[in-house]
Amino acid sequence: MSSTFTGQRLTLSIFGQSHSEAIGMTLDGLPAGLAVDPDKLQAFLNRRAPGQNDWSTMRREEDRPEFLCGLKDGLTCGAPLTAIIRNTNTRGKDYTQLKILPRPGHADYTAEIKYGGFQDYNGGGHFSGRLTAPLCIAGGVVLQELQRRGITVMARIASLAGIRDESPFLEPVGEKLFPVTDDAVGEQMREAIATARAEEDSVGGIIECRICGLPAGIGDPIFDGMENQIARLVFAVPAVKGIEFGAGFAAATMRGSENNDAFSITDGKIQTCTNHAGGILGGITNGMPILFRAAVKPTPSIAKAQQSVNLQTGKEETLRITGRHDPCIVPRAVPVIEAAAALAVYDLL
């Protein structure tokens, strides 16, 4: 299984399975001397951690990282940075039927075909969203350095179950229990999650990310553009099914005169009057905030009966998934998108 990102400067490897002894990451390419605040990192990881509220899974994990190497006296030492998170609350018995009955919407079937039945199917194994925790360790470390450079990476829930938060997104919402700009809209979203859970179903949504403080001139054309880099890392998040920058797909309905961002001078600095390009032109940052949105699918593990195929008998069967699952993974995915974006930006910066 290829679980390594190789950027221009950084190399990130993620290892482990949902129910293995531990999960973790190795981040290579960091310069020596970067400070890592463990309290800030833990606060960031807590935003993604499971079992903290009524819209997430009941599986509780502390998600406390243990650094094995690459860190000395709170500073990176230039060696590869490796950290693990120990899994402490696993229940493999919830997944025994999945060896022969693949779950719709999961990688059970494709993994079976590719790896011939040798993969770990407990909790989705290496395909699980649990593996976004190590991604957040790497992203959380890099976020601290970006903040020291005056670069802000912040994300929010832009829509959930078709309910849109259309308030201006100008300030971070990561400190909120439910990361939306408009709390009243957030309450409607939470009600939609509760309804889906009661109906043994799930819902998805869209996460919007805004990156401010990047200078113009970062990135390259064609294969190494800023959009390419961000998209590559955002698609490492298992539930992401689409991404758009700036006006995104709406640009296809505009005329050029509407979509083009006119240039202007503000306080002696070249800026654009609008930001339909999402802060990127030709793969290179133009100094405006980078704006992108990622579509997150509904949690595929639902209690409602679904049709599957028994891989031993070759016959159709009804599958009822047991275990502990999120009726909506969008709120917990918000910091994951921030982590992915931070890694992409820092690597090119």
C-alpha cells in the first residue's frame, strides 16, 4: 500500500490500521530548530478526536501523540520526525462479517480484490478515517510554523445536509464546538445530523478553507501548481469526493468579464477587486487569500439495512453494520482539511 506523500521538500508517510496497536506518521524534510508546542498540538488533535459529542462516533480515543524521534527539547533536530498514537478502544468483533460481506461505500471490496483477502478489515484497516489522526499530527506541527510566519489556515463547515452557512468567513472558528460562522445555522445542521442518526442514516457536507498571509509567487505551473498540491493532499482524506477553488464550478456559468479578477492598487500594493480565482493563477499564488471547498460524502457505515454480496457464496445478502460510527464526519474533518492544506502550503513555501 502506498501511503507516502513526496513533495518538493517534505515526505510524509502514514502507517497503521484502525484497530492496530498504534497509528502514526513520519515527516521528513523539516529543518532543524522548529518549535513544537505540545499543548497547541494536542488542542488541534482534540478537534478531530472521536467520542466527544452527540454527532460523532461513541468510540473514545485520547489521540495523544508520542514522539519517537526527530524532536529534542521541544525543537525539531533535522532528523525524520516520527510520532504514534496508541489505539486503546478497539472492538474487532463488530467487523467479523465484513470479511465476506463488503460494506457499500467502503473500500472493503476493492481492497479484497487488490490484496487478496490479506488486508485488515477491522474498522476499515488502513483505509479508515482513523488514519487522519496522524495526518493531523504532521499538519499540526506545520501549522505552528506557518502561524509564526503570519500565515493563517482556517476551515469551517460551509454546508451540511444541504443547509448552507452563507455568513462571511473572515475569522477562525476552530475554537467552536461546532465549526460554523453562523451558530443559528449550525444548530439546524446539528438537528439534521440527529435526524439522520435516528433514521439509521448519515449526512455529508462541504468544508471551506481559507489561507491568508501567503505572498504572491508561490507554486509552479502545470504539475506543481498550488491547486495541484492542495488537491493531492486533500484527497488523502478518505471521505473527500470533490474540490473546487475560488468560484469553482460556478465559473463555468460566468462570462469572462464576470469571472476575471480585476487588478487594483490598495495601500501601494497590487490586489484584485474580487477573488474568483481563489488566490491562485497559473498554479502560482497571487497574494490574495487561497479559497477552496471540499465535498465530504455521508458516512458509509450506517445502521440501515443495505444490500451486499457474499464473497464466499456469490449470492446477494442483506447487511446490517454494527459498531460505532459517526452519523456525520464533516465536523471532525474540518481540522483534517486544515492539516492537509497546511502541509501543501508549507512544502511549496
